[in-house]
Amino acid sequence: MSELTRRILIADDETDIREAFRGALTPMAATKVQGLNALEDKLFGTRETPKPDALAYDLAFAAQGAEAVDLVRGAIEDSRPFGVVFLDMRMPPGIDGSETAKRIRALDPAVNIVLVTGYSDVDVGDVAAQVLPADKLFFIAKPFQVAEIRQQAAALSARWRHESTLERELQTQNRDLQTLAAEASAARNDAERASVAKSVFLSNVSHELRTPLNAIIGFSGIMAGELYGPLGDARYLDYAREIGEAGSCLLGAINNIIDTARLDIGKVELSREELDLTACLSRVVADLKAFASGNDISLHLQSPPDPPMLSADRRRLNQAIFGIVHNAIKFSPPGGRVDVEIEARDGAAIVSIRDNGAGMSPELIEAVQRPFGQGESEFSRRHSGLGLNLTLAKRLVELHGGRLEIESALGKGTTVRIVLPPQDASSAAA
């Protein structure tokens, strides 16, 4: 369709009416009228007259309602829909204008329909209720004025073209959005596959490292204990102990990598049982007492008289709490204090691990919750470790249906809270 062409369908059973529409909407006829008006002005004096519409219309005609419906259907199939349809209200012996309008509307919800009638018994409101939307249905009474037909044709064609342009723009935008969404989905899938491949690789490599490392730890322990006799020089005992300690530290890091990788690929399952939270924390504190003393840190456990019971995986919960308390000790200054506190609130169990270390900025709080995130810059690190303790603890707590909260400020220490759901809720989360 060209820039100025508007498609209009006229359906009327009277040939004279159809020809009247043709004359009113054909540019050549408009030019003749303009010439007659100019002659009249010359003879009788100049007067203001509206300029005739010189728009070019692509006109189609039908003598019956069914024929009009077929023309609309064909126009849609050819991707050349009508913008305006003028319908006579009475077109015997076929369907009337109201029924024709309903069928056309079912085919094309966007077309503007103008019903033309000379009968006073037509209930305009009833017809409007049947041919929705109402803002695309109009009425003209017979006998009509040529200027009225031109004005309706021009205004409704312009409206249809504007709406069609907007619709095409929206369709283009939707296609662009769908393309972007498909590309984003493909990129996300690629990233997820790469992440799974990375996790599987880390898990496999860690397993391969753990096997010889167990032998190193085992044999160094035998040597340090002089199980088969004295080693001779006392320095050998120190070396054996250091080998064993370094091997145990490395084994812990490898186990954290394996657990992180297993969580990434969804291969960590909880083995729940009813737990006394105080008993669990007492074990963690006892295991870390020597580490705390060696760093000149006092470690304290505070528990209520009636500690909350939980449905949890004992080993995984201990692992999460152990990692957080270990971090609190490691990052506290000599002479510092770490408090582990249990409380029950609204049925939930809350474990708070509080230290008086250097604290963290909001950026560091976010960083340490990511895998391999560190609470110090890589250039100023004073402590060893992979940066997995908090990440692993957070994911294990969430696997239990709980959440991990970090409250910290530079120079004011750090408090990490583990909020675990009530026993019934945690069982349901499993």
C-alpha cells in the first residue's frame, strides 16, 4: 500500500448509493467540485468553503453483507486489510448491516465500521452493544452529506493508519525483545553448563588430590607418634607434625571445594534427625578451643536453659557453624573474643557468632558470601584460606530452609546469624 492509499469497503444493496460513495471518495470528483466552487465564487463573490479531501482511497464495493464479509476475509489473507467499512443497515435479501458488522468484527478487531441507515427504528445502543469495541463503531443517517462521508473517511483512515503503525512498531519491539530473551536464555544456559562443567572438574580433581593426601596425613601421623620406634633426631618429630597439620589443612580446603562443587550440581542431600542445638554447638566449640587458644582468642558459648530442638543434618549443620566460628577466630586480633550464642525467637532457632575483629564494609560483606571471596584484598591478605567457609555455610543453612545474616562495620567487629526454621517447618523444607 502506498503512502496515501487508504483501503475502504462500501457495502450497500443500492447501486446509486455505492456510486455516490465512489464520487465522494474519488480525488477526480473532488477536483471537479473544487472547480465548480471556484466558478461560483467568481460569479457570486468569494466565500469561505472547506477544501475538498483530495486523499486517494483504494475502494472496494459489495452489494450484500455476505459479500462484504468475504472481501474483508480476503483482504486479511492478502495482508491488505481495510481501514474503514461503510455498511448499509438494510441489504435485503441477505444479512443486515448489524449482522454483517458482527461477522466483520470477528475477522478484524481493528477495522473502523460505519453503519449507514435511513430507518428510525434501528436501536443504535443495541447494535453498539453487539459490535464491540464501541470506539470503532460509528453511525451516519441517510440521506448523508458528501462532506460528512469525506470527513469520516479521512479521519477514520488516518486513525487506522496511526494505530496500525503503532501495532507494527510494537510487533517489531516484541520480536526484538523475544530475540534478546532467546539470546539471554542461550547465554544463561551456556553459563550454567560451563558452571556445571567447572564444578564437576573441581570435584574430580579434588577427589584425585584427596586420595594421596590421606596417605600423607596417615603416614605423617604414624611417624609423629613413633608407632614403629623412635625417629632419632627430635626435629623429625616436628617435621612429621607439621606435615600432618599442613596436610589436614589442605584436606579441609579440598573437602570444601568438593562440597561446593556438589552443591553446584545439586548432589548434596540432607540426612535429617532430631538434634539438640546446644549439644551440636558444644562439639564445635570444643573442637576449636585449641585453635582459639593458639591465636590468643577467648571462645565462649551461651545457651538458654531450654535449648531449641531441630530437624537437621548433624554433619552438615556442624560443618556450617564450624566454618563460621573458625573464620571469627581467624580474623580476630590477639586478645580478642568470640561469642557463640543460641536463642529461640518465634519458634525459630538463632545462632549468633560475634567477634571483635576489624569488621567489614558493605562491599566486603557482599564479597565474602561469593565463592572464593575474601575479606581482605589479594595484595594485603594476612590469612590463608580459599574463602569458601561463609559461602559454604550460607548454602548449607539455606539447604536446611534457613538463612544467614551478616552484620558488620569497619572497626566494630562482625556478627553472623544463622536463622533456622522451627522443627516442623524445617522438616517440610526437606
